Amino acid sequence: MDKLSSAATAVAATSAVAMLRRENQSLDSAAAVLTAALSLVPLIFNPAMKARHHAELAAEFKRVLADAERAGQHWTAAQCDAFAARIIEIEAAEPAPLGGLIADCQNQMELAAGNTKAANISPWGHAMKHFFDFTPPRAS
């Protein structure tokens, strides 16, 4: 997302500069608005920071897995408790789950199981489920 928005901003900025050399002022305004809007994407969503945070959490989970492997096949109750506590600590640092994304995953599982009742997710909700948190209404 970060690289995509940066690339789109670069293209829009290049277009804006080219249009500044032309006489059509409405195209200049549109290019300027597009450039400004695209440059806000990294500020609002901050995908680079989210990706780094996700990578750090994934590394922490892998460290717990490595420690569990080092402990061998037969764990004591204290070792089990320690591994569980570390996993809970890592999960506590995770961002809140996105309601629309969870609802879509649950819909897919329910449909695969033959259930026809699912959450009502609008086309706009499907498009935005990875970016914004919302809870779609359940089917009745």
C-alpha cells in the first residue's frame, strides 16, 4: 500500500507539473487535488508502520515457537504456562481486529458449512474491509 500510494503520487505529481505548462486551468486543479489526496494516504493509513509492527509481532511468535522446539516433546506444566503467557503478551500488542474482515471470514466459513445466514456486507464494505473497522449487520 505504501509503495503503491507513493508510485501513484509520483505519477500524479509528474502529471501535475506537465499540466502546469498547459493553459487548461481545470486540469491543473484536478491534478493538484489528486496529488494532495494521494499524498494523504500514507499519513492516514501509515502502511509502512503497520507492516513493521506486523513483522515484529511475527518475529516474536517465531521466537516462542523456537523456544518450544528447544524444550523438546515433553513439557512441564510450568513450561506450558510460560509459553501461553508469552503468546498472550504478544497478542495483547496486536491491533484490534477489523470487524468487516472478520464478518467476511465468518461468512465464508458458514457458507462452506452449508449455512445460508451471513452478515450483510455491502459492496463498499467489501472494498473497505481491510482498511476501516465496521461491524456489518447480521442476517435475520
